[in-house]
Amino acid sequence: MKRIDGKKIALDILEEITAEVARLGEEKPCVTFVRVGDDPASISYLRNKGRAAAKTGIISEQKVFPEFISEAELLGEIESLNANPSVHGILVQAPLPDHMDERAVFNSVLPEKDVDGFHTVNIGKLCQEDSTGFAACTPAGIIELLKRSGITTEGRNVVVLGRSLIVGKPVSLLLLNKGSFGNATLTVCHSRTKDIGEVTRRADILIVAIGRGHFVTRDMLKPGGVVIDVGINRIRDLSRKSGYRLVGDVDFEEAVQVVSAITPVPGGVGPMTVAMLMQNTLKAFKNRTHGSTS
Amino acid sequence: MKRIDGKKIALDILEEITAEVARLGEEKPCVTFVRVGDDPASISYLRNKGRAAAKTGIISEQKVFPEFISEAELLGEIESLNANPSVHGILVQAPLPDHMDERAVFNSVLPEKDVDGFHTVNIGKLCQEDSTGFAACTPAGIIELLKRSGITTEGRNVVVLGRSLIVGKPVSLLLLNKGSFGNATLTVCHSRTKDIGEVTRRADILIVAIGRGHFVTRDMLKPGGVVIDVGINRIRDLSRKSGYRLVGDVDFEEAVQVVSAITPVPGGVGPMTVAMLMQNTLKAFKNRTHGSTS
């Protein structure tokens, strides 16, 4: 049984980015994080992203706005980041307050600076296999994790559990791309599927993003299969100082008894998402530099 | 065995559109077809589209350019159609000559006039379940055909054979939408799938868009299943005056012996594509009218 070490693979990628950033001229890539309000998870996610940036030599800055900022004001702030030539990437951290139209805010970021890959144009490009766009970080991270673990998807039964716009749909599209890490025979199942276990048991590779802790149990897995667990769920654990611990959508302890490879939570897909964000920022920078000098 | 009469259903839709167009004021919806060169299939497709428009009271006009027109010139022509307020919809008929970047040309049409649904923004909106966009006509026609035949996809095993950007991928995304005619347990298989028959035999509903005449044979079908055949292939038939006849991707004569419902070729999905184009044109007109009066 192989434990797919997302943390290690993400570190390898960050090192490659570090080397590339070091070779750049005086101007360095810069990503701006936009946070509205004080959601503890958002604070923690952005702290991780800022640390990863610092590690690679990518400049990051965080703009924090109060919970009660109006959508119009926020759009104005994003507009000035769009116009700022020294900002190459912009990430608006979800969730936004209820009084905002999240899609309108995400779409206000210039597609060329949308390193999160949430802009409608970048989703369309992902569907069109147009590599000039930015693929959303989590789906791109899943494919990269498979690639660097030597797990090809071509011609294999790949099952995606969950159909969210953030993970399920885009990773499904990527799995249908041409190439050894596409070309999958793809099945997407979800809460409306009659017998989820019947579907997941046929999965040579199972990608789980349903957002329910320990949803996938041993009997739902194909012996010898590969599991990529995208879920991050808090469950109470009074033995911990924090009072909780993080678990995936898959019951890891059960799964390790039957599968050939699995990603842990934490330390699987999570770090890959952050690494892909840095890769997208570097790409945004290179496209921009190229654009202004040509 | 039910023969799903796409021609009849498309006529019903065109009648509904006719009634709605009649109720409009003096200004009527107008769609412009752009054709480059004299491909016989393109001429025939546009003739059908023009006839359907005429039937509903939608104005259509055709702009024909010579094969050797440069991409820049064509983009200029599209630009002036974009700027023309009396043109509500624009359709650039594929295929374009080899010296053109098809995607760049399709993306030069304003998204609000892209009644074909090929613009990157409209593909992104389809993926995001954003109904302000235009869904590509063939995938939208397939879903409408199922709806009007009372064939729900919710919780059923729906298999899409083919992963093209024109049909396979967008219809797959629509099948994952919320609702009775979404919510499918979806499998996408294609030329790289190891055993296509093994997958298609599990299909409660099979949508075939692989572009190979009579590819799907009786032994690949689930008894009692539903088949939607998107293929249109010419095969030699010397008993016909034309010397050929059109067949689908499914061997119809074999399939009717086992399935519960099937679309014929011609007279299945084809007419639905044209009806959806008219529906998109009406939508473009209504959005535009609304936009200019509000």
C-alpha cells in the first residue's frame, strides 16, 4: 500500500518554482490575496498560501476588508488591482459574505490575473482544452499528483464522487482531455446516484469530493484501486488540544486495508492546491512579462 | 418500442416560437449566418436553418465569403455584425478553411449574440449552470428531446459515447446539472475506452456522438434502454438517386429489436439542433430588447 505524499510532491513543485523565480530578473511575480471578514478557515488558508509564496520568492500581499464592505466597494478595489501592473495574480478567498454575488466578484478579476481559475472564461478554456487559461488549483493539483505518482488514467475506469463546480466538474473535464493523464473512462456520481457503492467499487481510480467526513467506507472500494481524497472535514476529538481533528471524505483506516494507493488528509490534495496556485502565479507573471516586452 | 420523433418535437417548438414571435412588436429577431466557401454540407445545413427561421417569423440573412478571405477580413465582418443593433444572433458555420483559427473566429462573436453557444464564455456559463448564457444547440436539443419525451435522467445510468467539445462534453455537463433532466449518474466513454460495449450495456440512456456510422451494434445495448443517436454519416447507397443515404452512429435496424426508445437518423437530434438555434435567437433578441429599454 502506497501512501501518496502530497506534502512531499507539493514541496518538490515549490522547489522547482523557487529555482525558476530565482532565475527571473529584478521584477518578481506578485499575488494579492483578497479577504473579506474574519472567517478562521479563510485566515488559515491564506496563511498557508502566504507561506508557500514566501518559500518560492513570489511576493504575496493580503488585502483585508471588513465583513460589511459593499459589493460595489469591493469591485472597485479589485478593479484597481486589475489595473496595477505590479500585481500579476489576484485571489479572492471564498466564502464571501451573504450580501455579495460571489460569481460577479470572481468574474470581476481579469481572466489573465485569475490565478484561482474561477473566472467563467477560465472555466470555458479548461473545457476547451485551451492551455492559455488557468485551471482551478484543486483539480489541477489532483492531476499533477497522479502524474508525479506515475498513475496514468488512460483507458482506466476513473470515478469522481461529487459534481461541484470547484472540484467535481473541472477534474472530470481534465480527465477527459487527451493524453496519458486524461483519456479516462469517466463516471461521475453524487448524492442523487441510487447506489454509490456499486459505482465506486468499479473505480480503478476514485476521486472523492463530496464534503462528508468518512463517507466512503471499505466496502465501497475496489481492492487494489487508487483513492484521491479531496475532502477536509473537522470532527470532534477531545484528545486534541484544539478539540477537533481533520479527516477526509474517505475512512482512511479502513481504506488502507484494501487499496493500492491513497492520499492522506491532511497532507494529500491540500498542499497540491497551494502549489498549483504558485504555479499559476508564475504563469500569470510570465504571460504578462512576455506581453509587455513583445 | 418508441421511435422518438425529433422532427415532430422540433416542429412543436418552432410553433411555440412562432406564436411568441407573432406577439412581439414591430421589431423581429434577426439571425445572421456567416458562411466561408462552398462546402455542400454547410450550404445544406444553412438552408435548413433559414427555412426554420422563415417558418417562425425570425429574420435570417446569410453572408457568404469566398474560401480565400483572410482571417483578419472575416474578423472585421464579424465585428460589424457585432456592432449592428438589428442583428441579434450570429452563427459562423463550421468548418472554416484551414488557414483560419476556428476558435479565434468563434470567440470574436459577442457572447450575447453567440446563438451557437461556442464562445468560451458561453461554454464556461454552461459549466457553471448560469442560464444567462447560450447552451450549444445540439446538447441543448438532446436534453429538450428527453424532456418532451418524458424521459427523466435523474439517478439513472446515462452513458455518453464521445467526448467532443461540440456534443460529448457539453451534454455531459448538462446531465450533471440539478433537476429531473440532470442529476444523472454519468459515464463518458470514447475511443480510448478499453471495452466500450461493457460500458454501454449498462446504459439506461445511451447518447452516441462518436461520428462513426453504425458503430453501436445490438450487443452493445441494454435491453429496454433508451438511445439518442447524434451521428449523421453518409454511406453509399446506389439504390438512391443521390448515391448515398444518411445513417446514425447506431445500427437502427438492430437497435429497435432491443431498446425501449430510440431517435432515428435523420429526423431525431438534427431537427432539434435547428429548433434550439431559433430558441437561442429569440432569447438573444429578448435579452437585447430588455437591455436597451431598461
